[in-house]
Amino acid sequence: MEVGLSLPSRRAAVLDRALAWKLALGGVVVASAVARTWAAWQRATPLYFPDEGIYASLSRSLAHGQLPAVRGHVAHFPALLQPLLTAPAWWFGSLETGYRVTQLVQAVAISTAALVVWWAARRLGVGRGTALAAAALTVAVPDVGYSGWVLAEAFAYPLFIAAVAAGAVALAQPTRRSQSLFLGLALLATFARMQLAVLLLAYLAAAVVLRRVRAQRVVVAGLVLAVALGLAGGLGYYKQAPAAFRLVGPEVLGRNLLVLAYASGWILVPAALLGLCGAWRQPSSAEERAFGVFATLAGLAVLGEATLYGDPTMAHERYGMYVLPLLFLGFALHASRGWRWRRPHALLAALMFLAAPTFPLAGWDPSHSLVLTGLVKVQQLAGSAGAGGLIVAAVASTLSLVAIACAWRGVTAVVAVAALAFCLAASAFATSFDVQNARNVKASFLPAGPDWFHGDATVVSAGGRTSALEQFFWNRGAKRLALLPGTQAPDIFAASRTHVMSNGRLAGVHGQVVLDESGGALVPVEPGRTNGSWLSAATPQLAARVTGLAGGWFSPAGTVHVYRRGRLTLTLTAPEDMTLRIEGRTVRLRTGVPTQVSLCARPSFGYAFSSHGYLGFRAVSAHAAAPAWSPGAGCPASG
């Protein structure tokens, strides 16, 4: 009798295909969460203020069982989903730990967007491979990097696409259950980002287009109730938002469209637009048509907000990022339907081929765009802004040609892989720049590290948002903010006004004080103290204030105010030969040679340098060490 091992059947030996695809999708989600957490943990400090400071303050107050507050004052902030969901992160001890746990939670949350896109694509009849590509692209875009920032995008991003997907089902099959699911997701998205309230308006507009208004009783009733509650509670923090909308020129819309095209991977934009158009005009099912109509209207609403709201000189990619998953679903639909309309696709790709070199991104403000942040890193590596812009434009133009060839032959995989590679590269460059920038900010404004305050203190600011809000983020002892004359408030929340009296005392400020030097040098009376230092005196006093001296660099001109009898000494190093006019005399500065200027001055006088250059966008002249003050020193009282 032979004893042997029986071979399992082929069906038992081969992993079930459906399970294999689910494992692949799970791998995308896990890889995204791990990669985004790792990138976030390289970030030394928040620097996108006031937003990161607001969300962190609200979350911390909720974590301690208090009403949502900023600097101890209750804040009427309607979009509280992020503070509520991240509040437990601040139970883990130190501020550093709370910050890192918050980033971890957000990285996991935003990575679930891949699951939502997969589900939506499969509901629309897209094949597993193309659906997986759309899911991977959704979490590969550089904007997913916002999960490492203390912002609401990590929760709003997956909720937005979930609401659109659920809304398509509710429009096609308007049952109470489907409408309730959409309504709940849309309200949650709005609770995360007030901007996304347009989801409900876009849904009603889609119902009108599809002639399904009468069937939407649940959504209409929910919308009426939500509006009533919103009006009763008020807009709070966002009450001035409607006034910020403005008419803009086509160049602003074009700037946002171009940045979002880069954010999506560029090469798949023509197919994505045709896919959404095809879902609307030639759908294969009622649900696909509902998705095409609703996704298009929701995307246009978000894009309109991003274009009409805020500074018209900037690209508002952060506010328009929600259209990206819609583009990926449009691409998946177009590819799964056999690449119809190849000539229109070629025409769109040709237009993008021309747009890339015609409209270079160099010089655009990257404040609200991670694509432009990544471009700054490329420019650094290339050696100049022009060279970096040309490299990006050349890559985009090449991808446009590849798009034409692939669409003509119906090669989905090449387009998907190229877009994925572009998005990952953009994410890597954006992360690299952000990490280095955060390290520089922390080194500049937190040289003593976090939580260095010794008890409760007032932060006295001479101007500059980042420095003051860094102190409030990293120090539990930062309780109050006092602003010197001419200083713009860093946000709309609690702050008092102060001024320096003739004897150097700070009006209305008592107890321990931290001087914020970012808007001008504040020279304390206490010996051995420098800017940004701790003043523990019961009645803190200043010896002098030097406007225009920030970050170690003098502006081309400014003013020196002296409050106490003594001698003020400035040590200057000029990057080129120049002269300084100060206190009625002229001082010659030689390139790279430290020069001391000793002042026994009257209460107020001006200074001016003969030449200047630029540090970023700021005009600067000479570098300076912290001003030194010594009492008396043979000088008469300053009167």
C-alpha cells in the first residue's frame, strides 16, 4: 500500500481572484497609511497658520472636556469633525505625542478614500484592474500629504467622494435608505469642511437635470432642517466668508485648472473629462448617468468655490483637491468603455501639450498648493526657477504625446502607471520641501524646543503670524496674546492690544512675558535677555524696539524707538558694500565685514540703507546680530 500526499484541486490551490483583488486593495490602503504617516512624522512642526493652530486648539479643548476654544475663549467654529475625531490624540501625554498621534489618525483616515473609489468604480461596472488603478491614484496625489498637517482634509476628502458615490445611487434609486445615506455623508462632509455644503446644492441641481426632484423627499427635508439649524446657530467663524467671494478673471480659473491637472497626473485628464461627459451623455446604466451628472456638478461647484474665494493671485489647489477622485473615476469609466471618442481625446491631449510650455508654473505662490510646493523643490535641485519650470513642462508635454498614442491603441495600463508615477514623484518632492521647511521654522522660532514656558505667560507680538502661533501650539503656558501697535492679528480669535509706554513698560501686560521677534526686534531691559526670550519680571520692560529687523535681517528702512537711558549696539554684516544712514550720520559697511554701530540715541529716529536685495519675497539689506543694550553707559536720559 502506497502512502502519498494528495494534491489539492486547482480551485483550492489557486487563490480566489476576488480575494486577491481585495488583498491588493488592502495593500494600497496600508501602503498609503504607512507612507503618509512616515512622511508626516518627518515634519518637525506645523507651519500652515492660522488653520493648523485653530484645529489643534479646538481639539485640545475638547480633549480636556471643555467647549471648543482658542486661547481660552470659546470659538463658534461649525466645522468640528476633525477636532472631535482627533481629540483623544491629546490624551497621550506630551504635545509631541499628541501631534504624532493626530497625524497617524489622519493618515489612516485619508487612505480610506481608496476604498470609496474602488466601491464607486465597481458599482459603475468598471473592471477590477482599472478600479484598483483609480483607487491607487486617489491616495497617490500630492494633496493626500495634507494628512500630515493638522487640517480637516484628511476626513473631508474621503467623505466628499463617498457622498458623491452615494448620491449617484440615491439619484438613480431614490429609496429612503439611499437618500438617508447620501444625506448623512454630505452633512458629515460639511461638518468637516463648510466648503462642502455645495454637495447638497449640487445634488438638488442634479435631481433637476435628471427630473427626479419629486422623489427626493428625504434629502429635501434634511436640507431644510440643516439650513434651519445652521441659520439658528449662525456661521460663526465663517460669517465673513460670503463677503470674500469676488468676480475674477479667466486667468484665475485657468491657474486652478492647470495646477489641478498636474495634481491628477496630467496624462489622464483628457480621458477623465471624456469619461465624465460619456457618463452623462451616453451612459450604460441609470446609475452611471446619475454619477456623471452629479459628479460634474459637484466638481464644478468645488472648482467655482476655489476660484471665487480667497486671494485671486494664488492657486487654491487645497480647496479644489476634491475633484481629483472624480477625475480618476471618469478615467476609469472611459478606459473600461473601450476608449471611445479617440479624436476628441487626441485634440484635448494636443491642447494640453501646448498648454504645458505656454503657461509655466514658475513664480506662482505655493501657499495653498502642494504641486507648487513640489515645484519649488524641483527648482532648488535644478538650480533656478526657470530651469525647474522647464523640466516640469517638458515632462508634461511628453506625457501629452504618450496620452495620444495610448488612447489611439487603447492602452490603459501605460496611462495609469504614468499618472501614478507622476503623482508619486510630485508627492515626494512636495514632502521633501515641506519637511525641510518645517525644520527651518522650528529652528528659527523654537530653538529651546517645545513646552519651554515656565508657567502661564503672555506672548507679546510685534508682527508675524508664524512665530506667535508656533508658541501657542507648542507651549501649554501660552495663555494670552498681546499685539503691539501696527501689528496684524494672526487670526480672528482672542487677542488684546498693548503699547510701549515712555518708560518701556508694556501697557496692560503683567506677569511673565515672551517676546515674539518676527515683526521687529524687541530689546528687553533684563540683562542677558534676547529676542524671543522669557521675561519673568512682574512689570516687564523694554529698552528699545527696532522695526524692520526680523529673522536677523534689516529691511531697507525702518525706525528705532529707545525707551530707557543706555547704549544700543548693533552689529551689522552687509552682503555687499553699502552705506547706512542712522541718527544723522553715515556708516560705511564693507562686504562680509562685521561693523558695530553704537547708539546713544534720542527716543525715536529712522535708518535707511543705500541698497537692498531679496530674501524670498522680502526686501532686506544687512544681516544683524541681536541688538545689545547696556544701561547708563554715559548716555543722557532719553526723555
